[in-house]
Amino acid sequence: MNKKYWSMSSVDRASPEVIEWYASEILPVAAQHPHVSRAWLLETQTHVEDAGPNLPQLFAVYESRETDSTEGVYVPDVAEWEGAPGPIEHPRTAVRELLANLWFPAEGGEWWCSIRIDPLDTDDARDNWDELEDWYTFRHIGETLVADGIHQGWRLGNEVMQSGPPTQHDHFRWAMYEQTKQEDMLLHVNKEPLQPIWFRFVDQESFGRGFHRVVGRA
């Protein structure tokens, strides 16, 4: 069965010159690769509602076309960062399977919110993980997209390949949401209580949330 994947090229720290260089010179060229359908460049922004471990400052995200294997996925070479015109830290690339993608027809949002969860290493967490995953992927993302200001949502699986230094995010499941303003996700979370199933798992998982500004798309 054909699937889609996200390949991510990231650095923990990047100067403004590096961000502009990647947005203008690297992203547009890589997005023309025949295995790429869409691409974005995201700059992680500090927010008072951030939760969990810090994320890399700069992400390039490449969404693959449908393929029957990871051989049909564009994987950025971590060496692409060697040409950066300013300081960077810890360049890394990774590929994750795209489990779900839902969207409303609209102009692309200028902000993204990332949600990261991972089961704790306990018997209860492992036993109930499939139930939470099924609910999140096939129900919760759809319910979230009806909120004002949220245009698109993705659900990503574990990494299937990577290069560069390992990170504490390797085994996270991710949900990514595209939105109009940075606050849109928080307005939804604060106004609409999450489904009761979520609260059955709050002591059985690690949780993280971060916010990202779209600085390039192709």
C-alpha cells in the first residue's frame, strides 16, 4: 500500500543569515525534487505555553508523494548545512511516516503548533497506547480542525531513518497543526475541553508542545 512520508532537516540553532539562506536558496531547489509534493521552512518560537523538551530552532519539512517504500522519499543530505553562511548547531535529518492529513481549503497558515506524545515505559502505558493512537489519529485531529483559525493537521509516526546526532524526540508521535495565528491552538485547547479519553492517559505519557513560524514554503 502506498504511503506518504515527511523528511525533516533541522538545526538546533541558526543565525538570521542562515534562515534567509535556507529559505531562498535551499528550500526552493529541494522542493523541485520529483519525490517532493510540498515543503515548508519553520522557525521555532519561544512561547509561554511551550511544554516539554525544547525543539530545534529551524526545521525544513518535505512531504513526499505517495510511494510504496522509503526509497521513493526525498531525504536531505545533512551535508547541505555545510554551506550555511552563519553559525549553526547540530544539523540532523530524519524521516517519519505520515499517518494522517486533514485540511480545509484555505490559504496556508503562517503559524504551526506541534504536539508530541510518547508512552512512558510502564505496562499500563504500553497496553493502552494503541487505543490512544487510534483516537488521536482518526478522531481527535478531525475534531481539532473545526476550531476557528486551524487549517490543517498531520499525524506523524516514529522515525524510520535518520542521520546526525540522536535526539530525545526520536520516538515521539507528532501532531502538527497549521493555523492563522500563534494563539489559535491555545484558544481551542482552553475553550474546548479535550475528550475524556485524553485524561485517562495523562499519567501514562510524556507530552510536549511548541510553536513555529512559517518562514518559507514551496
